[in-house]
Amino acid sequence: MANDHPPVILELKDISKHFPGVLALQNITLAVRAGEVHALLGENGAGKSTLTKIIAGVYPPTSGQLLLNGKMQHFRSPYDAQKAGIGVLYQEFNLLPDLSIAENIFLGSEPQQHGLPFIDWKQMRQQTADLLAHIGLSAAPETPIGKLSVAQQQMVVLAKALHQNVCLIVMDEPTARLTDYEKADLFRVIQTLKQGGVAVLFISHRLEEVQEVCDRATILRDGHLVATVNVAETSLDELTTLMLGRQLAEKFPPRLHKVGEEIMRVQSLTRYDVFEDVSFTLHAGEILGIVGLVGSGRTALLRAIFGMDAIDEGQIYVERRLVQIQSPQEAIACGIGLLTEDRQTQGLVLDMAVRENITLAELEHGLPGPLIDHEEEAALAEYYIAELDIHTPGPDFKALYLSGGTQQKVILAKWLATGPRILLCDEPTQGVDIGGKAEIYRLMSDLANGGVGILMVSGDLAEILGMCDRVLVLREGRIVGSLSRDEADEATILAYAAGAGTHG
């Protein structure tokens, strides 16, 4: 009987990877077919990032075989993988903001004028325009990257991969920083890639997206292959159980909803050209959600409250006392912590150990004396490693080598160690697996039940609705809606964010 399956583009046979003291992958077998969107799933630390880096030529496998279009490959660098036809969309874009879209796409492969050592700018612009039209990005080839939104920059990275005539595209959490509208555009492009026979390896912690866009899914757990399944025949609960090795009892924990006295008040806060006349009150034991489209001022508002950016007008009151917060140190002194959206550049010192990152904000705040008490520091770190179930070979393991979700837990541990009264959370579960999300939700709920006030920014409306007591909607730097838990639903929030609602 003839084989009706499309040809296999990528095939991995018994791939293993050892690091000093760590077995990251063991005997992984995987096949991705032409025109297929194949999900790679697993908890943080399951081995997804390591496997992706082997495919992309960042790491060589310790053992096993990698075949592309049936040919054995021995990548010595990402450039080798790129030349062979593999493109990778990482969460952090490798683009030069001061160069144009065309210059970024053709960097290192600029077309030359016939017989002359000069760039053929006309041809480069035309080819760029064709690529942008193919993926549906409405932008001029001459536009500087720095003027594009996050979603537009991601599309440029995709266009760059297509320019290199890829047969396989690896997408690492491609929707993590996108709005629902932008996500729909990306999924449309993925369907276009499928129709063109391109294979897509899709990594996401959002299982609803996997069900929407993927054909098959391979699940890893603790560096081992668990299963490869047809997505259409597998429920969300089944995928979750395969990933975790257990059933997830509940996604969002029960809340006591005992909101206390005012703990922070923001009055007429303004940062020119970013946000304007923002006023709200946060109470002890309350989780207050802030939502809005990309560019609405959500992250900028948290940064200003935490003293990272200057405030032009307005006041901040903590426990009914007017405070002047002009630096993160002053914010910490007021009992405020900030879980940043950009964990790698703002949340962690990547070259430092997990232990040092966890205790970093607490050193001046709580550990007495001019010298570090290493025993107390180690005890504090060990406590939070256990409390948050941080997957690390040990407290002295560098944060640089942790998975993204595990890094997020380390940052959360850092702020929990300071005993904050107010916690600002900017995309607290971005890049975190479903089990890790449930754990973070439980910790946030426990903090709120213990009287901590939490200000939570998230683009995931499901977690906003599942976790928050109230929801504020930002549009173009202004609060345009204030909704109680009972009033808030996805349609109402989106109406306010898009300009169809009025102030509530």
C-alpha cells in the first residue's frame, strides 16, 4: 500500500544531550512533515529549548542523528542550519533597530548590481515588498525596524526566514507578546506556509493555540519523549496530563475575596506622550488587572510606579502616605516589588547563580550587616527553590542556563524574599508552562489572601478574568474602563480596549 503521508522534512533519531552533571535529553525521536504544523510541548525544563537549539545548530547533540530532507546533517553553527534551510523565530528578535526592514532581511546577502560590487537597492526593495506582501505586512521596505510594533518585527523575522528559502521554521512561543488581533494574523501566515509545503515546529504553552493551529504534537517530560499524538484526537485535559504526568486539579485557585483597606493610590499620574491622568486605588488583598492593546501604556505605567521611568505629573500614595519614588530602590523601600515583562535584561543577572538572583533584592532590605551571611543567603534561596518548585540542578547553577519559565520563577522568588506589601506583575506567566502557571496563580492568590495588593498586567484575558477582583482597561495611555469581577468578560474588555466602550 502506498504511503499517503507528505515527505518528512525533519527527522531526529535517538537524540541525546549531556551537559556537565545534567542529562538534558535522552533518545528523542521526532519527525516533522512537509506542510505540517507540529507542536513541541512540555513543562519548563522538559528539554524543549535544548532540542530546539540542536535543530538550530546552536548545540551539537551528544549522540543521535539529525536528518533534513533525508540527508544526514552535522551542524557546527546556526549559520550551517540556516544554509540547510532551517529558520528560527526566537522570543527575542535578532534585528538591528536603526536599519530598515529591507536591510535587516538581506543583511549579509544583499543583491549586487550586475558586474559591480555595489548593492542593487531597487532589487532589494522590490524583493522585500514581495516578501512583505506574501506575509501580509503593510509596511514600506525603507521603514526602520525601531518604528515597528513587536508584532510587525516578528513578521520581519519571518520574512527574513522565507527569504532564506527555508523548508522548516521553528517558532518559539511566537504569540507570547501578541494581541489577539495580531495572533490571528500570525495564524493566517502559518496557514499560508502550510499550503506552500513548509514544515513548522510550533512551541507554545498555550494549549488552546495548539489545538487551533497544530496537526500533531510531541510531548517531552524531564528530557524524555512521552508521546506523539494527533491534536484533533486529543483533548486539552489529555495534553495537560501527558505534559505533567498527572491531572491538573484546577487552573485558577479559589479566592477569599476579602479586600481590605487602601494600600496604594495613584492620582492623575502622567508621563508625557506615554500615559495621561491615570488614577486608581489598590486595596490590601486585591488583585487588580490592567489590560489594553500593545502600546496602550500598560508596562510604562508599572515602570513609572516602580521608579524606573520619571513621572511628569501626579502623585503616588502608599498606605495613605504621599511618597516620592524616583528609583527602584525607593520603591523597594516602600514595600513594592516589580515582576518585569523582560526577564532577561531587567529581571535577572544572567551570569549570577540562582541563589544570588533570589537574594539580590533582599540583601540591602533584610539581611543585616556589611557582609553577606552566606548561610542565611543559602537557606533563603533553598526555601524559595522548594516553595516555587524551581527546576535547577542546584542553587549555584547560573540563571543564564535555565529555561524561560524557570527564570520567571526565580524573579518571583526574588520579590517574595523581600516580603512586599505591593507586587506589580507584568505578564507574570509569559513563557511559563501550564503546571508552572497554576503554581504562580496559587502563589499570587496566597499573597493576596495574606493582604498583599497585586497590580497585574496581562495580555491573556483568561488569566485576567480568572484571577482579578477588578479590571482596568487602558487605551492610548488613558483608563477608559473600570470593571468589577462580575462585570468583566472578554467581549466587554475588548470593546473598551478597541474604542467601542465608554468609561465605566
